[in-house]
Amino acid sequence: MGKRSLIVIMLALCAFFMVISFSWYIGLQQAYALQKESLQTFIGFIHLPKNQLNHEQQVELAQQNNIQLYQIFRNQDELISTTPKTNKLEKSLILQALKQEDGFTPSHDGDDIFYKHEIDENSIHLASISLANIRTQYIQYTQYKILILMLAISAFFIILLAWQYRNKSQQHIKRLNQDHDKSQMGIYLKLDTSFRIIEYNDSFKHTFPHTLKQRFSQIVKADEQEKTEQYLSQVISSEALVDFECTLMQPAVQSESQANINENMDEDDESRWAIKAKPVRENGSTFIIISADDISKRHHMEIELRHERNRMHTYLNTMHTLLVISDRQGRIIEANQQFITLVGSDEKKVLGKPINNFCPKRSHHQIYNYLRNISPKSNTTVSAEFPLVAKTGKEYSIDWRITSVPNTTGNEEILLTGLDITESVANNQALKSANIQIREALRSAEDANQSKSVFLANMSHEIRTPMNGILGATELMLDKTVDEEQKQYIDIIHSSSHALLNIINDILDLSKIESGSFELEQINFDLHQLCNEVYQLFSSSAKQKGIQVLYFYGADLPQFWIGDPNRIRQILNNLFSNALKFTHQGRIDIRVQGEHLENHQFDLKIQIKDSGIGIAEKKVEQVFSAFQQADTSTSRKYGGTGLGLTISQHLANAMHGKIEVESELGIGSIFSLNIPMKPGIAETVIKRSGQERNYQATVLLAEDNVVNAKIASKILEKLGIKAVVVEDGEQALDQILNHTFDLVLMDINMPVMDGITAAEKIRELSFPKNQIPILALTANAMMEDKERCIKAGMNGFISKPIKLIRLIEELDKVLSGS
């Protein structure tokens, strides 16, 4: 359809709508005129002399005709009243009606028509009709007719347009049918036997201009010309249709005018064509008819696809991951080079073969289940582990991921990607074996450690038992009157025994630290008193060597603290003992100071400064190593095991602190104990001074060693205590049942019934027998031994050898009422 026809139709349609609109408007005006005439007729009718109608009848008749009737009463030209009273008449309209003659009265809003009729001198009728109602009725009356008319006209125009379109299509089809068959091809050529172009269609002319009388091979790509002429020769010789593909080139520009036409065309532009060549005979001559379709896009896509496939093959073959594509039955469709290399075969012997051929027989059923159960609908990947067996017989552990991949042909393929974990599996097995060996070694070490602990406990018990006798006997002998020479010998025995006991204690502490069974107390204690006791302990020895000892306690520091006083005392005793040992002149200072930290803590520093021999700078760290001193000659000259500082440093670390050293050879040393501590609660402690006691009590002593029993009895006798001695726990239990005692001193290791069992049975007795205080008296000095005693219901723990001061401390607690 032409543009002119379309414009004519549009103009005709617009004209039609304008005519309809104008006709509708004329009809509306006629409706207005008829209503005005009807209003005038109604007024004339109700005032005819023969129609004697009262006012109510007139109003009812007016309403039936959609007329509003008003009666206005007046005095000359002035308004008196209006009926009905509920009206919306403007006063100016009423006054205008009173003044004018009978007839139509103009309205201010123009949406109502008013008609005046004078009844008499005092009243008039004013009738009105609404134009809006007239319009509404007119629209309702005409809308369906107009709609039907517009639909009819629209249908007419649609039919007209369809008719014109049909005529146009028929003309187009007729014109296409009149073209030569060559116009329906991609390109159409007619060649003579020399392969020169003698005829072509418009498509060829547009694509390859100015090629008439040229040889067809001249537009063929150079490396394909010979093969193309062979195909054309075959057409003539065989007199049969030949299909082939070749690449055609754009012809070179031959003139300036042609250059202007093809200025945007590349001389080397090429395209791929699918050629159909067949022979024809006309007037006794042979010609070749060529029809060709441009397949450049398809050709380029095939090249890209081939390149992409080659690139993908390269990627897959360079991956360390094994990749196999199989069908549902497990026949290998494709495999990458990693898989082929691993199984030690070549591609021909792998493709098409079941994957089971490369797996051990024990895995065949497992693989079959994986391939059978994998579903493309679930879109899940299955993890599996089954081995591959190489041609050499070597077995490889492979971690597989198996998933289903639908392809474009509708056939389902299974993708298997595998990772060689042979080395990892071997490492895991080796690791498991190593872990087993490590666990066995740890178990052996734990057994050895337990054996060591048992050995140390036994050795401690066996050594402390005779030591208790030696120390107890020497202390008793020192209290007797003996000559000075004998007293010196007894002092030597006493001090040597204490030295041996200290060595034993150091070895036990080191053993507990190494085994991790070391524990600390957190109790309230008086640090000032503790340091003062350390000062008092060593002051007499220092005085004998002519060394001055000074003690300083910071005035701004609390007196009571929360911590382990026994371990702090042990550290200070070690540090002060070393200072006294290596100082020959000058003085030793004990200085306690601290710095306030957050969370109500103090960084407490206790310094012991001496003017002794000092330590070389490179030897400072060595003094904290077990069994070592700053110089090997030191142990020969001064003695010692080299455990004191090692244990002290471990104790400081256990309390989240440390021991620092500042020393200069020949000048002296400063050992600083730094530990974080919280202030404690001030206590008023009244202690009885000295070692003189007279308890006036009766004590049951359970001790199987005759020497220790005799020594303990003598010591108790000095303190005003009568001791009843039994040899085992069973005898002790019998004595308690039959007699009354103030206290039980219970040895732990006894025949027949040990002390722990005896204490438990005592606590099971009835009141008041089960309330008797029990103190453990044993050569076992390990922490776990003390815990066992407390758990059994004992009130305290005294380790052997018995120290009189320690014994008095415990007796004061349980016999405080004596």
C-alpha cells in the first residue's frame, strides 16, 4: 500500500468523524429547541381557562414533564415570597423575571432555561428545565447509534485496507514469480568449457562486480584454484552434479571509478561458499551451471568451534586432574592425556573401552552403582574413591567427582574428574602409623613418668624415714647438756642432714614441675611478716660472715596479699641463700616495692641485692638451667646442685611472673622477683612465740617404725603431750574405740591397715569418736599425698623429717583449747 492511499484513507476517516461530531451537535441543539418549545407549551396549557388546576396539580404535572415550577408572590416589583420555599433561585433572577414581560428569562449559569408567566398582579409562575438532563438523555439516546455507525465505518476501512494489502501482495508474488530461477539462488553463474563467466545473477554482480568474461578461478583463493578447476573438469568429464566448497575473493580494483565504489571494501576480503556445479548442453555446446550459497558464517563458526575444541583439549591435557567422559554403561567417550598417561596406554586403546578395564575387580561393582545411580535431574555431584591400575600393574588411589551431563543430542554422558591421591594416601597411612608409634611412645613416657613419680615417692619415703630419726635425735641431743666438742659434731650431723633434705626437696619439686602436677595455693597471707622471717632466718649466718643485711618494705604497699606464701618463701630462701653463699663482704639488701596496675592489681617486685662475686654477662641465662651454675668451678668451691634458681624461675612463671637478673662480675648481683598480685584482707593474728609449749594432752601415735616412734614420743613429751604408740591403723582404730584421745598422729604407710584407710574408718564412727582431730605424719612429701590425706578426713599434714616449728604450728591449730 502506498503512502498516498494511506493518507487519503486517514483524511476520509477524519472527515467522517468530523461529520458525525457536527451532526451530533446539531441534533443536541434541536433537542434544546424542542425542550424550550415544550416548556412554553406547558405554561400555556396549565393557564388555559378550561383547565381549572390548583397549584398542587400544576406542580405534579410539571414534575411528570421534568419541569420545575415556582410561584412567586410580589408587591409591585418587590419580592414577598416564593413557593416552594426550598429553592435554589438567585434573587437577581427572580427580580429580573418580575420586571420583564412573559417569556424566556436568561439564566446566569446558562445550564437552565426559565420561562415567566404572570398569573395576576400579585403572583407569577416561573418554570425551568435543566439543559444537563437534556444532554444526558440525548447522549443515552444517540450513543449506541453512533457506536454502531463508527464500528461499521471502521469495518469498512479495515476491509478496504485488507483488500489493498491483498492486491499489493499478489502483485509482489507475481513479480517474484516472473524472475529467473537464478534470483532464488545465493549466486548463479554460467561458465563455458574454459571456465569463463558468461552469465550471472544480480547477487553475484553485487558481490563480485566486473567479473564477466573472467575465469572463475580468478576469484577463488590462490591455494584452492587448482583443486577448484579439478572439480569443474570433473563436471564436464563425468557429466554429473559435483558438490564442493571453496573460498571466493573480492576482485581487485581495476579503475578509479571502481575504487570509488569499493572504497570501503577490503581487497583481501574473502567468503566461503557451498558450490553445486552441473553440466548443461545448449545448441550442441556444453556449459556449467553453478549455484552457490554463502556459508561464511557457518564456516567461521566451524573454525571457531574447532579452535575452541583444540584449546579446550589443550587445557584438559595440561591439567593435573584426570578427566573421563563416558556413557551410562561406563564406555569411555573421551579422556584427557593425564588419564591416558597414568594408565600407561594410548588413546586408541582407551576410547570406547569400559572404565572397569582400568580398575581392579574389587571396584567394578562400586563403579557400576555410581554410574547407574547418578541422575541428571538431581544436578548433584557424587564424591567417590576407587583406584586405577596402570599397564605396569601399579595401583593408583584416585579421588573422583562424578556428575551427569546431558548433551545436545539428548544422550546422557557421565563426567568423571579425578585427582591422584596415591601419595596423600601413603602419607596418611604413614602418619597413622607414626601417630600409633607416638601414642605408644607417649604411653611409654607416661608409664616411665609414673614409674619415676612412684620411684621418687618411694625414695622420698625411704630417705625421709631415717632422716626423721637422725634429725629428731640430733635435735633432742642438742637440748641435753653435752660438752662443746660433742655439740659441734651434733651440729655437723644436723646441718648435713638438713642439706641432704633440701636436695631431696629440690629434686621432688623439679620432678613435679616437669610432670605438670605442680599446684599453687591462693590464700591470704602477710608478706611483710614473710619477708621479715626470711631476713631473720639468714641474719645470724650473715652476721657470722661479717655481712650486713638490710630489709626495706615499701610504705605505700599493703601488708596482706592473695597468693602462695610457701612458694614465695621458697623463692626468697633460694635467692637469699645464693646471695649469702657468694658474698664475702659488704651487705645484702631485701627490698619490697610495687607499682599499682589496673583491676586492683600490683606489679610486685622483691629484690635481693648483694655485693658478691657477680656473674659474667654471657653466663647470666645459664644460671636458670637445671644442674648448671655460672662456672663449673663454682660447684666445686661453693657446692650446690644448680636446681635452686631453675625451680625458682619455674615457680615465678607459674605465678605469672618472672625472675630478672642484673649482675656485674666482681661487683655483685641483683635478683628481682616480679609477680602480679592482688591485695588481701588485713588480719589480726596472734601467734605464740618461741618453741616452749605444755599442751597437757594425750595423743595416739600410729607409727610402724620403732626409731621414728621413739623420736616422735620424745618430741611430744617435751611439749607436754603423753603419747600412746600403736604400729598400724587397725590398732589405732581399736584404741580410739576403747579410749579417749585429744589428737591422732597418723603415719600413712603402715602394715595391716594404712593411715588413709584408718582415717576413713574413724570418720565413719559415731559421735563424738568421729570428731577427733587427725594429723598425717608421713615421709611422703608429694602434693597428691597431701590431697589424699585431706580427702580421707584428716585435719592437717606434717611431712617427715619432723620439724619442731612445723609440728608446733599444727598442734596450735588443733589443740588451741589446751
